[in-house]
Amino acid sequence: MKPSLLSFDSNGKPVHSNEYKRQRIFNWLPLGLTYAFLYMARYNLTVSKNALGSLMSKEDFGIIFAAGTITYAFSFLINGPLTDKFGGRRSILLGAGGAAVMNLFMGLFLYGILSLGWNLNLTVAFSILYALNMYFQSFGAVAIVKVNSSWFHVKERGIFGGIFGILISLGLYFAFDWSQYIVNFVEKIDPANPSYWFVFWVPAAILIFWFIYDILKLRDYPSQAGYEDFDTGDASSGDESAFSLKEVIKKIFTNKVIIFVGLIEFCTGVLRNGVMHWFPIYAKEQLVTAGEMVSSWNFWLNNWGLLLMVAGASGGMLAGWMSDKFFGSRRAPVAGILYTTLLLATIGMIFTMHNNPWGLGILVFIISIAVIGTHGMLSGTATMDFGGRKSAGTAVGLIDGLVYLGTGVQSLSLGFITSWNWNYWPIFLIPFALLGIYFTKTIWNAFPKGKKAVH
């Protein structure tokens, strides 16, 4: 076995060999890209809603999206412990394979309804298929955190939180902009009967490619790639006992820090998706009466995925850098700063809702920086820190489950609120920003501790 951890520097940061760091990149990059394309196979639903028009109303979209996200939220009860028991590699294969199949079926049902005249209720059919899609999707974040918890030391996970944010933002770019390119292409090829089902079939094909690649290349532990496993300095440090599902679940559900991180991330789910999905829908509606501001609204609508990618990458790296540089690898202070920023921006939305596409667009862009940075820091990093290698899957399952429980709450709520009056959109979001700030203060000084002192 080749050494993976050589020493620690004067600041307590781990020093790895260049060869190990290259191997680590080759391990997590395909895993990360698989995760990013899971996002494309998840949020392509939003693009399809705008393309299908009256065939999928805002209420219908809210119901379908809520069915999926609530399923995702409770899937962690099964998938988190399963990932801790069987490993991240098997989990990402289940996630990518299952999501690919469900997207193939969604495309098939849409093809049948639009081209073959199938007499199906789109809302019911898509609610079932999207819920199944999101069950398999729920393996994604659990798997990526589980695998990387064995490859990254706690002192270098702030940067990993930034990388996690970049992966999320890449996924959002694929989901919104690549899916929109597909819509634009099929509308250009056949304006009378656009093949909208390719919005689901293309990401399915991409996931099948990464499924095959991950079978061949992905490894759960450094030792499976020819390097020594090492003490990562997290909450599992010094704990060499055998896996016990009961003990892991008890450990996670009695951990105050994990519980409060989950509460923060519930608010993140409301705020992230309460802006990310509803802003392009709002922009699409404004085109009808925009007049001379059509080009401004079109800018935000046509580049939303790219802008989310920039917001996510900058927010993720900023959060990771701040955590390791200024707060001794503590995560809550960074989340608190970002939550305060997004609270101010959400309040600003009230005053820019009408006839100000640039003002509103800039504010939702700032919110996206803050909320994706927070999500990467907490769901991608804090779960590894406080869950530890042995229970990282259960920890991230709980956290990500609460993110999507919040997503389901906002989806059902805003589906009806925005159909009634768009003015209440930001007002609905503000209380969740305030709660997030309060919860970050509760765990402000939290830092993981293992059974023995670590560097």
C-alpha cells in the first residue's frame, strides 16, 4: 500500500503525496459529474413545465414537484443507513441507474400523450414517476459524501464544501440551460409537434454513460485504489468498532449539531427552490406584458442555468474558504453570514417585483450565491464532520431529506400562492430566512470531536 497521508503542516493541515491527490481527483470527479447530471434529470421538470404551458399549470407543477421532493425527504430513512452499510459506490449506481430508468419512462409517457393521443392524466402519471425518480435521486448526495468522507481529512473539507457547491451549480446549469437548449432545438426542428420528451431522454442517456463508468472506476476507500486508509479526524476518529445500524441511527438522531444543521437545511430547501424554480416561471409570465423590457426578462430566462452555475461555484468556494480561513473549519458562522445576506436580498425582492427585471434578477442571483454556498457547506461538509465516516450516509440522508422536505413545503405552498398573487412570493420566504439565522447561532461554535485527539 502506498502512503496517502504523509504528515501535517504547522497549521494542522494534512499533507498528501501528489500521486494520492491525483488519484483522489480521478475518484471524486466522475462521482461528482454523475451527481451533477442527476440534477439535470431532476430539475428538467421545471423546464418542461415552461415548455408545456397549459398542459402543466403552476398548480400541477407544484403538486408533481412536491410529490417528488417529499418522497425524497423521507427516503433518507432507508437510503442513508443503507449507504452506511453497503458503501457510496453501490448507492451512486442505484441512484444513477434508477433515475435514468424513471426519466426514460417520463419521456415515454410524454411522447404517448403528445404524439400518440394517450388518454392519461399528466399530473397523476408524472407525480408517480417523478416520485420514483426522486427516490433514486436521494442516493446521490448520500453517496458522494459517504465516498469522500474516507478520502478527505476534516481540515481540508471546507474546500471540499466549495467543490460540492460547484458540482451542484454545474448540475443546475445542465438542468436549466442544457434542458432549455433541448427545448429550443426540438421547437426549431418541428414547431407544430416539438419532441419535448427529449428533455427527459437526453439526461437518461448521460446517466447511463456515467453508470457504466462508475462501475469500472469508482472506489469507496483509498485502500481499494492502492493507498493506505487514514484517520480523517472527524467524529469517527478513534472509533474502530464494527458497524451497527442501531447505534449509527441513535448517534445521528441524538446529535444536537446534526439536528440543528437539519433545521437550517430545511429552511435552505424552502429558500433555494423557492427562488431557483419560481424565478424563471415568473420571468416567463412577465414576457406577456413586458413590452420594452422583453429582452431584459429573456436575458434572465435564457441564462438562468449559467447564472446559477456562477452563483453556486462562487458561493460554494467562498463558503469553504471562509470556513477554513477565518473560522477554524467551523461551518455555522459561514452559514449565519450567508443567511443574513439572503434575508436582506429577500426583503429587497418585495420592492423590485414589478417592472424591474434587473433589480429582481440581481437579488435572486445574490440569494442563490448565499443559499447554494450554505447548502454545500452544511450538507456536503458538516455531515462528514459530525456524522463521521461510519455514519456519514445516515447524516447526509437526514440533512438532505430535510432540505427536500422544505422543498416540498414551498412547492405546494408557492404553487397556489403564485397562482393567486405573486406579491406574496418573497413574503412567504422571509420567515424561513429568519429561522435559519437563529438556528446557525445555536451551533455557532460547534466542531467535531472523535474518541482521541487529532491534528
